[in-house]
Amino acid sequence: MNTALDQVCAGEARWLARDGYEPLLKKTRWCVLKHRANLTGQRRFRLLDLLRYNLQTIWAYLLKEGFQQFWEYESPSWAGKFLDEWCCQVMRSRIEPMKKIARPLRSRRALILNYFRARKRLSSGAVEGLNNKAKLAMRKSYGFRTFHVTETAL
């Protein structure tokens, strides 16, 4: 989401400079990219100053910060309702980089909600360990002459 927000901010800064407006977004990149709790005093005031304007960057920032609430849900049904509502807001916002994030989230909704169903019951540590060993075996097998030897190493 930070990449999308950075694209919105850069595009809007270019648009404001081209049309001769005051450079509102100058030196505000980290104000909108950092999490609100991690901002220093000066950046916090700069962000509060920016929030007064009706800019696409600010709308994208508010959507990004609003999505953080998604991870606080315990119930998959409530998380699903929040995800649906958030995606609707993003699609209505007409901010194309943010829409590029919402589309895959919508299409993978069931897989994302599996996170809430399996929370604290299943660990993916074993799968991650197996994937790591497979990558290591593949990296070591670059000098092998046949695929059969690589298959045996795996």
C-alpha cells in the first residue's frame, strides 16, 4: 500500500507543480508513508496541516491507515465485512494505484479470511522450513548435469 500511496503522492505533486499551485506535498513523503504512531513531533504537525486539504494523497493515506483496523479483528465474518466495505470505498475513490490493491484483495477474499480462521491454531513454520530446505537444495544443484540428480537432492 505504501508503494501505491507513494505513486499517488508523486503524481499529485507533479500535477500541482505543473499547474502552478503551492508545493503542498514537498517534504511530506514520510509523513504519509510512516504509521501515524511512529511520526516525530514536526512530522505529526506537518501531517495535521496536510489533512486540511482535499487531495488524493490524503484520501489514499486515510484509506491506508483505515485498513490497519482489518488486522485487529478476531472473527472471520467481521473481518470479511470490513474487507468488503474497505474495497468498496477504494473502488469509489477513483484512485487508480489504490484500486490495484483492492482488486486482488477482492479476488483472494476467501484465502485472506483463512488467516482469521486459523489464527493461533495452525503454524506455517513447518511449511516455511520445508520451503527453505527446497530452495537450499535447488541453489546447491546448479552444477548438476541432469535433472534426476537435482530431483534426488530434493
